[in-house]
Amino acid sequence: MRITSTSCICPVLVCLCFVQRCYGAAHHGSIKVTRNQTKHVEGETEVHHRPKRGWVWNQFFVLEEHMGPDPQYVGKLHSNSDKGDGSVKYILTGEGAGTIFIIDDTTGDIHSTKSLDREQKTHYVLHAQAIDRRTNKPLEPESEFIIKVQDINDNAPKFTDGPYIVTVPEMSEMGTSVLQVTATDADDPTYGNSARVVYSILQGQPYFSVDPKTGVIRTALHNMDREAREHYSVVIQAKDMAGQVGGLSGSTTVNITLTDVNDNPPRFPQKHYQLYVPESAQVGSAVGKIKANDADTGSNADMKYTIINGDGSGVFSISTDKETREGILSLKKPLNYEKKKSYTLNIEGANTHLDFRFSHLGPFKDVTMLKIIVGDVDEPPLFTMPSYVMEVYENAKIGTAVGTVTAQDPDTANSLVRYFIDHNTEEDRYFTIDASTGTIKTAKIFDREETPWYNITVAASEIDNPGLVSHVPVGVRILDVNDNPPELAREYDVVVCENAKPGQVIQTITATDKDYSANGARFHFSIDEGLSLNPNFTLRDNEDNTASILARRRRYSRTTQDIYYLPVLISDGGVPPLSSSSTLTIRVCACERDGRVRTCHAEAFLSSAGLSTGALIAILLCVVILLAIVVLFITLRRSKKEPLIISEEDVRENVVTYDDEGGGEEDTEAFDITALRNPSAAEELKYRRDVRPEVKPVPRHHPSSSLDSIDVQEFIKQRLAEADLDPSVPPYDSLQTYAYEGHRSETGSISSLDSATTHSDQDYNYLEDWGPEFKKLAELYGEIESERTT
């Protein structure tokens, strides 16, 4: 099968078609296919030959955007098996077969029924086959071929990112890159020049240029000045077909703004200025403005104003307003027309941000001269001092002169001045002033201890022009006189310990005086001389405005006297000297060895131990519970009955113990030893109460002459013998103990039974050194000793 095509419309395509038809079969990979042939010879076996293919294939081309009324002819399919009798049928399958591409099944002609767009689809893959029309059997194997959509220049270049906004510094060098623009063309870049774009500038010359190939926009002039022109609109065109005639084009706009650089120095519009300032202008107020022009913008136009010289540099100052870039002229000192009527200032304005690339355009500063004219104003009276301080003694009579203020009219007229006090506060009513002389006098009697200082305001006005008023503050100090006696600095809680020693300091007192320190700074302390000598305490003046209270006794007792009173006389060193008497209350307290107060009242004993109310209640409950247990135990023991006669099997030792401690042989009150020494006391028969004796004991007789001389040891031995022979003893062992202490001691008895009726001269102060366990005992003996001394 052979494929032919006639779709060549331009000279180039005609040449391509000619080459395709005349030279394509051998050099475009075409394959010639013939159908299989089988030759039958009589008498010979059937011979199979290799089939010979007769297809001649090429790539078909179809022009895009075909707008003709008839379908566009693409090419022709032809099989070697086709004899022209219509027995061969051609079939076309694949992309667009039957819809876009149709085939004449008899002639094999292929046509395109629709207008194609290469930018949407560049080629189509189809399959062709020749079959027998009668049997529908394929005459040739199915073969694949491609129909390419041939590009035409139907798309203009486009700037996808336009329009553009860009900036470039002014005064840039020629050729400075501004921006690169890029246009895209949807045509086939591999076929012809349809997608080959060339750039050109349509608007913006001679200021800018564009590279035809790269689209880079550059400056085309030297030193483009923003102050001359700031904004530029540049139109760039992109044309395909390499810029040839007939090519399509697209354009975009590039808005270029020149940014500012500091290439313009500041300039004052005038070299001489004149300013009028009234002499009544307030110090610190703005009296005028001045401005230097700078064609630059932003920080490049920032400047600073200074006064470089002139006779008014000490009277005026200048500052810069950053928002308006103006110089604000302010007054540093008051003006006086009568003294100086004009000033001259040289003011400089200079840029603060310099660009050294343009230093040759400088200097970036300018100077102008300012003449200030001082205006004459009718001024209020002027006081000779900005403020006054006066003094007057307290208790001074009403009408006492305090001081004088003076004011004058600063104008040349020198008008008379009238004085008065502004009664704006209560303090202003305590003074009067002479309207003509300005003498201030008291209007009440002052007490320095109540108010030591007064502030008033004195006003002065011209008699001819009362509306012009000036004011001056006047401070009046009230001087002190010695009119207050000294007194104790505070209420003292004086405590003396029971174990205080003579000469011990128990309290240091100080005094205070409402008067000024010059009147009574030195205090004297003493005990009132009208009273008798105090045997308990004394006072010592320390000569440093303090006094010490000292104990005079060795011991104090709370039980005897718990509070003492000590009158103290205090006098000052003023003129005349004043004095006062105060009474100190001294309490007697129990103290630790280191002097800390332990308790001052008997009811506070438990509290001094640091026990809270809850702890005391808990202790009381425990004591009550213990007492209840003891009572219950005793009750149960008494209710228990023991048998009088113990069974014979209960043979045990019976130990009878008495825990009574005797006082020795000399202790006749606790136990009469004569009972042991008198055998006659034992003559009476002692029967037991728990048993009935069966045999009466034999009475024992002892000579009376030996009663006084019998020894106690011998007496005990006799009693032991009688106990062994006594038939009425219990049927178990009974231990009877007689403790014999021996003869009388040479040192006497240590019993305390008789000590209550005797007095001892022993000193019990050593008990305080035995520790906290003997504190109570030391207190008891200390009280007894104190009472005995008293």
C-alpha cells in the first residue's frame, strides 16, 4: 500500500512535498508490503513464499486553522493488492478517525473535516488496513502512521507579568539595568520563526533602551534628575517572526520611578530675615520659625538648624521640627527693651544624611542672617528679688513688722507702684501690707510649734495701669522662743527584777522639747528635791540628754510591793529655763538570769511558760482523768474482801513494809522511842484480833530497876525471843523488822520536822546558781529573806 499527500500550499511546503513524494520512500523508513502469495503447480507440493509488503509510509501533515469550505485533503492510502476493481476496502482507526479524519474506503483518500489547532494537539496517531470487501479478510497487516498538525503563525507574543512598576535611583550611570521583561509565544519554536521574539521600545526614548534579544531595560541617559522628572512610562513591544514584516506583536507598559538621592543641598530663600519679638515674651516660648528649602525628599531632606554666631546666641535658641523641617526659635532669657532693642543671629541649616558620591554638588548647608527687633511693651512692676524670706518671733504682738518688699516700673515712665496681698489662701489673711511702702506686718499671734512657716503672695501694680500686675512669693519663718517645758519622750514601762543588785541600771530615759533645739537642746534630769531620799531607786544624769534609773536595794519582792513610783524633774537650757515633773511607774517582775522578764504577776505564771489556753485545758483534763482512775482503783481495792484465815496450803512469807521515814533517836514527835525503852508498856497481853488464843501467855516480869538502863539492842533481842515462843503467832512465817539506828550522831539530826520553829541566818542566794530546777525554791527563800529584812 502506498500513501501519497498533496497538502503543500506554500513554496516551502511545495518543496517539502516534492521531496516527500520523490525521495521519501527510500529515506523515511517506508516499508513496502505485498500480500502473501501461494503458487500451486500440478504434481508439486505447495511452496510458501515470504510475503512482500507494498506499504510506502510517510508522516502526513495537515495545516492548522484551515478555514476552507471543503474538507482539507491529507493524503492517500493504496495497496498493491488494489487492482482498481473496488475489491479492496480501506479502513482507518485511531485518534480522530471518523470524526476529524475520514477515508474513502474505495480510493483510500484521507480528508480532515475540522479546523485543527496545533497549540491544543500537535499530532494524531492512526492505524490503516486494507481488507477484502467480499470476505472482510485483511489483505495487509494493520500499519500505524502519524498525522502532524503543521504550525502557522497564529499566536502573538504575550507579556504575562505586565504591566510593570519599577524604581531606579536618580543620577544613575547610563546603562544601569532597570528591569528584564519576557514575552512568550504559543507557536512552535522548532518550526520556522513563528515563536522567535524580538523586543523593541515604542515609548520612553531617549531615556531608556531595551535589549532586542533579552528584553533587559536600561537607562539611556546620564544623571537623570528626579527633581526634574520623577515618573516615566515606557512601552515595550515583542514581535515574532524575528521582527520581520507580517509577524505578530504584543506590548506592555513599564512604569519607572526615579528614587531620590541626596544630590541637592539646602538653601534659604533669603539671605536676610527680620523678626519682631515683644519684650513681654515668656522665657521658653517659641518666638519665630525659619526654614531652608531642600529639593530632596525623605531622610535626604532632613536637616539641623544651629546658631553659629551673633550677639543673641545667649538669649535665643533654635531647634528643629522633624515633621515640618523648620527651625523653631525660642527665648532663653527675658527681653528688656530698655536695655537692648535688637539682636543679630547667624543661622545655619545643614543636611544630616550625606551621600559622598555627590559631595561635589555641595556644600550641603546654607547660612542666613536673622535680625530680631525687641518691641517695647508696657510691663508690670518688677520686684527687686525673685522671692523673699522673712522672719518674725512667735508670740509677737499683732502689727509687728516682718519685712519689706520693693518693686519698680521697668518702663521709662517709672509709674508709682501699689502693693497688696492676694488673699487666695488662709495664710494670706495672717499678714497685712502697706500699699505704698510694701512693709509686711503680722495680723495674729503665731505659735511656732503649731505652724513654723507661712507662704504668702505679694502683688504689685502700677497706679496708672492697675491691670498690669506682678507677683512675688514671700516665705515667713516663725522664730522660736522658749515657751514649752521639756517632757519625757514617751511613756516608759520600767521593770525591775526581783534579783536586781544595787547600782544596776534598770531603765534609760530621754526627753523631748517642742521648742527649737536652740532653746533647750540640753536637758537636765533630777529627782524632786522636795521629796525625801528614795531608799529604793535613784537617778543619774548622763549629760547627753538621757538619764539612767538605778536600783538601790539588793532585792525586791512582788509579794511585798509590786509597783513603785519615782518622780523625775526635767529642765531645759533655754532662756528662761523651763522644767516639768513626770512620774515613772516601776513594776517588780521575776526575771531570768540573763535579765529577761519571766513574769510580773502571779496569775501570769502559767502564761509565762508559753502555754496556750488549749494546752492548759488539755493538762487539766489529763489531771482529772488520772484522779478518776486513782479513785476507781482505791474503791475497787477496798471492796475486795480477803479471808481472815489463810488455808494451810497457803504457806508463804509475809513481808510488812513501812515507808515512814523517822527522824532518828531525837525525833520524838514522829515516834516515841520511850515505848521501846519501857518494857512495862509491853507487859499487857496483846491479843490478835483475827484469832482467838488458845493458851494465855505467861506474864513477864522485869525488874523496874533495869528499865532505865536497859539497852535497846538487848530489848529487841528479848522481843524476838518472845515472838519465837508465842503460840498465838500466825501459822506462816512473819518477818518483823526492827531498824536500829544506833547512838545519837555528833552532828545532830538532819530531820526537817523541827526546823519550822527555828530561824537560820543562812544565805540562800546560792540556790539561784543551781539551775532552773531550783528557781521556785530560790524564789520562796528569797521572799522569806525579803520579809525578814523588811
